[in-house]
Amino acid sequence: MAKSTDKYGSPIGQRVGCGRVAVPLAVLCLLPAAVTMGQEPEAIEQRIRAGQLPSEAEVLLSPESDGWPLTIEFVETDIRDVATFFSKLTGLNVVVDPEVTGPVNVNFFDVPWDAAFIAILKSHQLGYDVEYNIVRVSSLDRLANEAEDRARLLQQQELASPLETTTIGLSYAQADELARIIETQLSQRGEVMVDVRTNSLIVKDTPQVLGGVAELVAQLDIAAPQVLIESRIVETTKEFTRELGIQWGFRAIADPLHGNTTGLVFPSSFAVEGVNSTAPGSIQASGIGGIPFAVNLPAPNSTSGLALTMGNILDTFRLDVALSAMEEEGRGKVISSPKVTAQNNIQASIESGRRIPVQTLIDNTASITFINANLRLQVTPQITKERTIMLDIIVDKSEPDFGNTVNGIPTIFTRRAETKLLVRDGGTTVIGGIFQMSTVDAERRVPFFHRIPLIGNLFKSKQTKQTNNELLIFITPRILEQ
């Protein structure tokens, strides 16, 4: 008859050994090659006894291990006989407590043997306990009571164990911050103290707990990576101004002196001229012919102009006209590039600018406070497992506006961006942009006359001013290699 084999091709129950030592082939197959390669079975047996490797029963009954397929039927079979069957099938040492009894009626088809074994135990409210290479089957209540007894015994042993004190020096972590984590790992009698001067932890507890604390500290006391954050703030400005103005005046005379009479007894002569004045007898401006301007609406900041004077041969009628114009266009570009280096998950900031003093008077007591008008970069980086960078960032660009003051104190023109974003290492992203466009159309005119069709333009001047302002903020983070 052919022998049954397991899923690894080895005969069921076959063991490989040297002398009295015996280690199942199934265990050797399931253990990682890194812990079994080149080792004799005696060495593996010793490591299993020392708890450095899982035992045979723990390996074969672990959820990660699927037993070989099994097709079997039990009809009114005593559970003790079922346990004996699995013991012979797998080579495990199975012990059944005396109070465990009862028939088994199951029918399995192509089911892993370990799944079938555990299913039978659950159907009878039973469980198992593994100790080295022995599987003990007992009731769930008894196993639970034994687990509680073991926990109480360990607690009593811990309370009776002598305490030791060790000092752990830290290189990178802050002792007071790490102490809060270590406190959660100590026993009831353990305590931890912080030596701020040497940045050290003084831990007092049992030797078993101290070993785990030392390992935890070694994992946490590591150099934090650093990130260089570069911000570029680009501001462009475009201004356009256009002014169109007109000035004109006239004079008409009819009298015998100029050979131009009215032919009337009264009035036998008359004179009419345009005068633009703010006070009696004061003339603001006149044309090149000396005629005062009746309409005096020049371009306020004119850079060019054209004047014209016209009169008849007797100079009984004269007209002076002046046209003025100005057009101006300006472009500007400002680049600010603040940089700051920060540790992982540690906030860093850098700022540059000015502080404006503001004096306040309260109860006849003068006090001075300062208002910041500066460029500020504040950032908290977080490096992810994928080597991308999560940034919690604030960029603030504030400038004093001396063109708008209150009691001699300038107002603050502020542009600010606050956001949280994910950027790859060395990548550049735009975190914000502001575009402002302002247009001002001004018109000076003579009442009523500017509404006259066609000739209404002779009674008004125009001014157009357009300003475009655009602000873009770029961020580039780079992880610094230690």
C-alpha cells in the first residue's frame, strides 16, 4: 500500500533526526530558510526549546499554514479516537483531558487536515493549547481559567522580581517627550525620570521590561530627516495711463477803433471774450495769442501739446486753441525667494521686513505697539513612506502702503496663502495666485455744454488709468540626505 504524503511530498509522519533528536520534515519546510539553512536538527531543536523558533505544533496549526487535503468521515466516533487519528496522521503529540468525551459525526471532503481538526474541536466547545511539541485538547472554560491563572502567576512573579535601574542616553530625541511613551511600557512598579542636563532617561523596572524599553528607545532615537523648502514669490505689475485735454478761448470786438461798428446808437461798440477764473480779475491761463481760455481743461500730466491761434485781418475776432495729451505705460517684476530648512514634523519659519510703530493714547498714557509688514514663510514638512512631502505652509507678504495713511501711519497691504498640500521630492507646485485689475475713467467737463452733439468734446477732457497686478507663489521642497 502506498504511503500517504503531505503537501510537501514527504510521507506523513516522517521525521528526520540525529540520535535522540527528531525534527519533522514539515517544520523544516515551513520555517524560513534564513533560520534553518546550514543548521543541524539538534541546533533547530535547541532553538525551538529556547523559544527562538516556533514549535512543530505551532507551525502546523498556524493560520498561515494550510494542511494537506483530507477526505474522511467519522460516524459516532469517540473524540478521543479522533484525536488519536490526527496524532498518527500528522506525527503530533495530542493529549486529551479526561473530562473530554463525546461522539463525532462529520463528513469532510478535500479539507485541509488542520482546518478539519479545529472544526471538530469547535463543534464540541473545545480548544487546544500548544506547549513545545504537545497539543493538549481541553474545554474552553478550563483553558480560559488556566490562562487567567497563568496571568496572575506572571503578575505575582513580576511583583516579586527585583527591580533594576538603567540610564539611557539619547542622541536625537528629547528625553521629556520620549518619557511619555516609555511610561506606557512600564510595569506597575516601574518608573521613568528625565535628566534634562544630559538628555537622558533613568528607567527603573524588572530586567524583562528594561530589555523591551531599551529596544523601543533604540528604534525611536534616530536622526530625523530634514527638508529644504524654497518659496518663490513672483509679482508682476502693469500700469497704463492716458490723458486728453483741451483749452480754448475767443475774443470778438466791434468798435470804430477797429473799423467795425455796430451801426447802432447804443451800443455803438461791444467786446466779448472767454474768461476762466476762480476770482474776479484773475485769469488762470491764456493761449499764445493772449486770449484767456474759456474752457481750460488740460491734461494734468501732459507730455505733449498743440496750440493754435486764429484771428481776422482787423483782429476783431480771435480764437486760441490748445490740445494736450499724455500716455504712459509701465511694467514691473518683483521676485522674492525665501528659503528655510526644517526637520521632519517640526515647524520652521523665516521672515524679513519692517515693523511699523503705532502710538496709542489710553487714559493719558501713551504706548507704542509695532505692526509687522514683512515677508514670512512658515512651514511644517512631513515625509511620507513614498518619499513625498506633505507641507502645512503659510506664506505672508505684507507691505506698508504709504500712499494711504491714517494719522500719518500707513495702511498694510497684505497677500497671504495658507494651505496643506502633497509634493514630490524636488517637485515644484503653485500654491496660490492673485490677479487684480483696476480701471479708472475720469472726465472733467463744462456743465450742460458737454452734452451738445458733436461739439460736446470741446467742453471736456478725459483720463484713463488701468493697473494690472499678478502674484504667483511657487513651492519646491527637497529632502536633504544625511
